[in-house]
Amino acid sequence: MRLLCLVLTALCMVARTGCMSTCKTLDLEVVKKKRIEAIRGQILSKLRMDKEPEPEIDVEGQKISDTMISLYNSTVELSEEMKMKPVSVQAEDEDYFGKEVHKFVIRQAQNGTKHQLTFNVSEMKQSIPDYRLLSQAEFRLRIKSPTMDQEQRLELYRGTGDQARYLGTRFVSKDLSNRWLSFDVKQTMIEWLQGSEEEESLELRLYCGCKTDKQSTDQFLFSISGLDKQRGDIAGMADMMAKPYILALSLPPNGTSQASARRKRAVGTDETCDEKSETCCMRKLYIDFRKDLGWKWIHKPKGYFANYCMGSCTYIWNAENKYSQVGIRKSHMIILECTKTSQKYVAALKKF
């Protein structure tokens, strides 16, 4: 009799424990679908679009302009370099929304002044009507045919002659052949946009240490793509070479008020999940813009990794908030051309 009572008591305790349990199986397919739908809304939010554009034609077979391809390639090159640079929290917060991207190529240099580079400021003002919209500006040039045994110190100045103002230094060596160099010219471009001049100039110089052998100091032992004049049959090919340019990112004119209000939420771990993971970790998820979102209006890239967190995270059950997190980092760039607006945007999307 006592044994029977003990068995009944044990069964009652098991039943009560089962009733109190709130555990439930998490359907990964449901989580994935929630994540994909969240990404749809987040990308449109970054681009300040109420809804996705409706292309009049299928852009899959549409030829992309050379200008757009050049703009995209320049943006990707810059983003690869920026991966190595630390980004402040404030900068990441400000960069949540997509930026318009602009490329300003130098004007043709006059004879004897190939290292004095002129830019059309009127063109800049048409693209960026308010200097406060400017988010970033980089002056970029490609090093060609370096022949020096020791590195040379290349300096960038705003303006020319005695009135020139020093902006920055880069060291050039043989290892930099066919590589791009970048200088931060955001403040310079802001001042150009505030000024009244139609043209402004930058000047490239070699560092002068006031040595007696000034001739060897002033001799460039490398060339810069797009600056050297060629004669004869190769002159046409020289004109096609990449010229120095300024790559600028700016907020759209109607988007300045929202950017400061949006803040990126931090993620506590970069650990990657496997099938047996129980701790808070990252699960990989690749979003294909055409297959997963049905979007044909983004030309490049084809997709990106919009990873999400799983496991015993503090907010794992708040699915509506958790799976809608998309931060910002300059490691992934999207450039697109809307069919109707013809605006060029760069939106940076972060991996978890």
C-alpha cells in the first residue's frame, strides 16, 4: 500500500511539472521567414522608401551604364579599405540610412601642371546642394610604375603655389604598384561647397626636407594613373585610364532629420551557431535579393549575409524586435539605381 502511494505521488509530481513547463520548440523556418521580412523593411528604411519601387521593365537583362559600374567599383574599393579602419559609435549611428554616392573626376590638367588637379565645384553643388548633407569625401589616386629603391613621401595640398594648405601624407613604395591611395578631404569639400568659386584645386607634391640636392627630392619616381600625357597611338588608351577623383557620400536632401534619431543596437557576440549550440550565438543567413525578396531593382550585389542570433540570448523570445535588427558597418555596400528616381544610393548592411 505504501509503495502504491509513493508511485501515485511521483506521477502527480511529474504531471504538475509538465503543466508548469513553458518550453516550446523553436521553428527555424519561421524564424528565417521573420528575418527575411524584417530585412525587407530595414532595407527600405535605410533607403527612405515607403515601399519598393515598381520597375516598368525587368532590369535583369538591362545594360548598366559604365558610369554606374565605375561608381559601384569605386565604392566597393573604398569599403574594402575602410574595413581596416576603426569606426566610432557616433559614425556608425549616423550611417544607418543609405547615402547618395557621387564621383567627381579631375578636369584635364594643363601642360606642365599635371600634379595640380582641378575640380568643378559647380558640379559638386548641383549634386550636394547643402554642405551639411556631406557625410564623407575621399580623394583617390592610383599609383603606377614605381621605380624607387626607397619609399617617397607624397603630400596633398589644398590650393596651389604659396597659398597651398597641407592636407595629408602618404608613403609610396614599389609595393603600391596599381594600388589606390586615399586622402580624407571632407572638410576641404565642405569649404568648397560653402564658397563661391566655380573651380578649386588640389596639388600633389613630394616632401622637401630642405636638402641641397633639391632636384632628386622633387623627382617623382612613380606615375599617377590618368595624369601622364601620351603621344601617338597610345594617347587614346591613356585617356581611358582611371583618373584621380573625389568619392563623396551625402544624405538625401529630405533625410537629415531622421538620421540622428536612429541608433544602432549592439550585439554581444560574434560566435557562430552549430546544430548543438545552446549559448547565444550567430546563425548564418544569406539573403538573395531576387529569390528571397523578389526584388529586381537592385543591380549589385546579388545579396548579402543578414545573420541573426539564436540560443539563450536575453531577448530571444522578443522575435518581432530581435529579428528586425540590422545595424551598419562599412563592410557591405549596396548600390542601386531606382528606375523612376534615378538616384544612386549606397546602403551599408551589417552582419551579426
